[in-house]
Amino acid sequence: MPENPLVSFVVIAYKQERFIRDAVRSALAQTYSPLEILLSDDSSPDRTFEIMKAEADAYRGPHKVTLNRNGRNLGIASHINLAWELTNGNFVVFQAGDDISVPERTEKLVQIWSE
């Protein structure tokens, strides 16, 4: 395993307009590198995807950010499976669109996995 493996941090969301901005910001604030962040919306009928896109567009940090919006609602299990397929990391960290991660979450998880 490489010393600093690529990690994928995935935020999955459906109808989480009220919470998604803080969830995305917590993903973007992760201290681990190299990190790719996938923001994936399951065809929400509200503004969830638009908020995700606005946060991604405004981001100027070191992480690679990718947006995904499903063409139709897949449901949670199929959404997770699709998101997994869109990642390239040696490890994948998932977060729901109504959760917030501390900045060191990924860093600490990689440290534990490496041990």
C-alpha cells in the first residue's frame, strides 16, 4: 500500500437541501491528501444538487471535486453502488448529505487502516 494512498470521500444526498451546504463544506475541509471528493445527488426534487454545485464551484482547495447527479432516483443502495463505481481511491469514505465530518476524519481513518 502506498504511504499516502488516494482516498475517495463521497457525499451522497437526496432531498437534503436544508443540510447539504454544511455537509459539503465539511467534506471540502478534510485535512487528508491526496483526496478526491465525489458529491452525488440521487435526483433530488429540491435544491440539493444546486447547492452542491455552488459549493463545488466556489471551492479553491487542493482536493479534486467531482459532481454527479443521477438522472432518476435510484434509492440508497443503488446510489451507494453507483457512487462507489465513480471513485478511484484505495479507500472510500461515505458521508450522508445530512452529516458533518470533522476535518481530520479521513486522516484518522487512513491512519487506522494503515496500522
